[in-house]
Amino acid sequence: MLACLTLFLFLLPCALAHCTSKTMIRAFTIFCKLNFIKLSAMELFTEAMRDFSKDKLSTLVFPCPFCGTKHPHWSEFASYERDLISYEKSLAVTYKITVSRIICSSCGHTHAILPEIIIPYSSYSLIFILKVLRDYYLSHMTVQQLCDKYTIAASTLYSWKQLFLLHKKLWLGVLEDAVTKPLTFLSSLPSAATSDELACFFQSQARSFLQGVTKTAHFNSA
Ligand SMILES: [Zn+2]
């Protein structure tokens, strides 16, 4: 937990300094918690947002990703709704979640708070995509059966596979990637170490794991 907290507090400014869009704050803490497996995507989101609740914002010690001020005064600015699609109890479930935007007292820029189960600009949760890919590499179903199970298009599946293989290489490095089968890598995700690893990926790549190319970083659609 301490390691996660360290990354939470100190990696983000570095990561976001290189990010093309500085309008979001990524919070990597939830997979550190041992009971995450038992929680729904909605419960994971709610849990992750506790650190950014309205009553805690005034005491939040968090550097601004845009101006770099170490201890700005944060306050609530706005919120917006988005979908978060999960796969629970053998069904694809779409939750409506409310994403908070907070404003930096130093520069006036606002930032959406996105916990790690959210992939920016995608409605599908990280856990959902990992589950689809694990099923795909297990090869116990045809592509059509798999797409029917998760109610996704085959083109979506193949685009996730392509992105996954690219990001796996970036995550592991070329040498380790070459000797690590996709299913072996997938079987290690998510674990208690995943929050830290996702933070490292975000820091080094200036984008989130399994985040596709964003043509336009819309203000309120992350
Ligand atoms: Zn600022």
C-alpha cells in the first residue's frame, strides 16, 4: 500500500508533464487494495474516488499536472456523466458514472479524475478488456462466440488485440516480451502490483495502458 501511495503522489506530475492532454489526473490506487476482485466496477470507481470527495479536496496534497504547483488549493469545478462497461455475473453491464473535475487555484485549469479502471476515451473498463483478451487467448471459443458473449464487434476485439500486443511490448520491454506469451502476461493482470505498474506505464508512455490513439481530446469525454 505504501508503494502505491508513493506512486500516487509522486509519479503523476512526471507522467503528466509529458502527456499531450493535461486535462486529466489518473489515480492509481485501487488494485493495491486486496479485496478489489470481489468488487463491481461501480464499487471500484466509488472506492477510488473517495480520496477526491468534496470534503477532502481542501486538504488534498496533490501537484497540479498543468502548472506544476506542488500544493495548490483544489476545489470542485464540475462533473459529467459517462458510461463504464463491465462484465459481471456473466453479463455485460453498463454503469452510468459521474466523473469529477477539480480546479487548481494556481493556474485555473481543471482536471478530470480518472481511476485506473477507466481507460480514457473508452467506455469499456480495463477489467472488461482484459477479460475479453484472456478468453480470446484461451481459445476455447470461436471469435463469433466470444463476440456474442461480450456483445462486441469482431473489429473491436481485433483492435484491442493489436493494441494489447503493442502495449505488452512497451510494458515488458522487447526482450521480456519476446519470451512472454500473451496469456501468461494476462494471467498476471490485475494483481496487487498492477496499480504501480499502470502508473509506471503511464509515466513512461504518456498514455494509459490499452488507451488507443485519440484523435481529439475532447474536454469532457475522457
Ligand atoms: Zn495548476
